[in-house]
Amino acid sequence: MNNWTQRWDDRYSSEEFAYGEDPNNYLKEQLEKLNPGAILFPAEGEGRNAIFAAKSGWKVSAFDISEEGKNKALKLAETNNVSIDYQVGELETLDFQEEQFDAIALIYAHFPAEIKSAIHKQLDKLLRKNGIIIFEAFSKKHLEYLAVNDKVGGPKDIESLFSIEEIKADFPNYEIIQLEETEIELNEGLFHNGKGSVIRFVGKKK
């Protein structure tokens, strides 16, 4: 796991924001439909989405394995005059409570293949009944896009990418508000640029 941590620390250690300072478009669009409550951002990196949520009135918690990511996120929070609770570590070591959150936003939260489903199931326990999951991440088809344009970013192994079937299997107890595989044009900072294939999911916990 240490190489993994090192990789993200390296990516987040430069002055510039790896994925920009603006929130992800899909997240922004979905959050604007909800009444603010408590929200969790797993694998939140440099904080662009968490800060947007905090500015929109949400009580924000976030975590990542990268200390560098946290430093950048807290700096961004300060610039925007908001505060967020940002923890560093792997999910099972952090002190989140069952049913603590009204929403969980998984935005390009590509966990290592061997633990990604287990993390989704752990996260489910932290969400209240009728809570909302907002999810956007690269689909298995994304490898075709990567082959054409490396600048679009994302994992290069198919196991770390997502399918509609996996999302249904990981979140079986949800009313599906939206679940689709779609092509989008990304323009996020230094590492997400160009056409990619993503899974988008909004689910309401039953």
C-alpha cells in the first residue's frame, strides 16, 4: 500500500492542483438538487469537491491516504473561508459512525481493485436510510479512450475500473435514480483532459 500512498503524495505535492480547484460537474449538478446535510467525500485528494459542498452549506467530512492531499485541501478551504473535517488513513482506521451521513460522494474514488467492493460496502453502513450516493468514475470501456489519449487519466488496469453490474452488486439496497455508462469530455486540472467513458450513479438508500 505504501507505493500507492507515495504515488498520490507525489501527485499532490506540487503547487498546482492536479485536478483543478473547481468541483466536478456531475457532483455540482447533483448536490444542487439536495438539501444540505452531512456529506462524506472518500478519496478526496486536494479537496475541490469537498470545498464546493462546504460553500453550499453542507457539513463536510473527507478522507484520503495522502497527507499532501489533505494539506492542499485545507489550504483551499482557508482560501474559501470554509472548514471541513479531513482525515488521513484507510477507511477502517478512521472514526466515522454508522448512519452518520446524508450523502456520500464518490468522485473518481478509484480504490485498489482488490478492496474497492469492500470499501463500497463499508461506506454503505455510514449512510442513513434515504441517504444519497453520488458516484462518477471511469468505466471498464475507458481503456479504449486511454489508448487514444493518455491525458484523460484514470487507472490503466481493467479491475480498477467500474461496470454497471459492479455498482448494482455493491449497492443492492438502493433505489436507482440514475445509473448509466456514458462518454464525457473532461477538463479538470492537469490530469483529466479529453474524452473518457464513465459510470454515473445516483442511488437512494432504502
